[in-house]
Amino acid sequence: MTQSPDNSNGKSRRKSRRIPQPNGGVLVPGAGRGPAKGAVNAGRPPSAVRAILREAFVARVPLASAIADNPAFTPSERLRALDLLGRFGIGTAREMSVDDVKDRLAETVSAIQRIVSAPQREELLATLRVVWS
């Protein structure tokens, strides 16, 4: 005996709160958010992933340098290796890593602690904590 679609309608499907859009699509609230920060299944934070990738890149700089210097490679391969070394060694624009910002901020706080008198220093540092939090 087969069930009619009316018998199971609504039982096996949860009603979604889809929001129709002018382009004909729909938005599903809550879709694609992923796990909460710090949750067991949240994975590594992006800064940790970038740190691992930076270490892997640094370990391979000698390889890129060897390719750039080796005439056995084609000129385009050698130029690509030179371009890679230049982009990451010199940079394409004024770039600062998160670690650079942290280091400069620590130096700034140290300078404030050395130069500014105690009452003003505490007020200034409290204000900066709010800005950088």
C-alpha cells in the first residue's frame, strides 16, 4: 500500500523561514553561519592558519631562490620565482602583518609608560584599551 503525499506532508519536513527576494531567490536565516567562535568544532582561528602558512612559505624560500638561479628552468619559470620572491620580500604596497601591529603597539605603550606622568598615563592607556578592544 502506498502512502499519498498528503499523509506525510509536513511530518518529515521542517518548515523553513525563507525570506523571498526580488530576484526570485530566497534567504534562509541562520544558514551558513558555521560554529560559534571557540566551539569544539570551530577549527583553527584564521590567524593561526596564516602563521602556519607563513612558516611553510619561509621554509620554501630557498627553493624559489634555487629556481630563480637555475638556468635549467625556463625563463618564465625563473621569472615567476623572482616575482614571488620580490612580492613577498619587498611587498606590493605598504603592508603590515598582525605581528608588526602588535609589536608597534607594545612599543607605543612602553613609550607612553616612560614619558607620560602616572595620572595622565592611566587615563590615556584606559582610553587606548577601549579603542583597541
